[in-house]
Amino acid sequence: MKIWYQYGSEHSANLVMIGHFKDAAEATRAREVIDALTKQVMDEQDKGDLVPGRPIERYSKAMLDLLDKLNILSIGPRELEQFLYDVSVKVEGSKVILTTEEVDVSAFLKVMLSKGARIEVYSAHNYPDSEYGRGRR
């Protein structure tokens, strides 16, 4: 018998998010946006401007410029650290598949929605036969 006491939701979700796009080019573009935001957040972490666990209240000038360039208008400064999470993001045809143990993925959801996706989100714990759960990559 296994007994599991959950005190928080982090590292327990086995979350799968699938963005269904009209074509492979749109899916690839959404992945490129995620990659660009991830790189910028990592750069800001390296400079000490973003510290995981300490939400920021304002965008840096570089981040604001990038968000404007990417036409991403809905991600708040407090959501940026989500791009530091351990996530797997891959493109399969017209789909972007994101898997993670985290549940706080609103920034990724907003990117996919802004790029035209129809989104499916579920916990692979509840759907163990799903194609995309962690451990099945």
C-alpha cells in the first residue's frame, strides 16, 4: 500500500498541454515564441534580474521589447518564471506538445492561445494510456 500526502501541487501534475494549430507552420511559430521567451527569461536569471520564487512586478526593458516584437500582450511579469520550469516542448506536425510536472502553466497557455491554438490540457495521471504523459516521451 502506498500513502501519499500532498502539501502542494508542484511536481505532481504530470500535465500535458497540446496546442492544435491550423498547420505545421503555425505550430512551429508558437514553439519559436516559447523558445525566445525562455531564452530571455534565462538571460535575465543569469543577470540576477529574475530570481525563481521571487515574483517580479515589472518587465525589464529587454523583456518588454521582446513581448512587443512577438506580439504577446497577455503574459504578466509574475508569470515569466514559468519559462524556467522543467518542461518538454515539441512540435509534431500541427501540434505543440508540452509536458511538465508543474500546474502553473498560464504563460504557455497564453502563448498558444495568442498564436491561434485550440488547446487540450490534462493530467496524464488520470489518463495513463495517453500518448504524451511523462515517461512516454
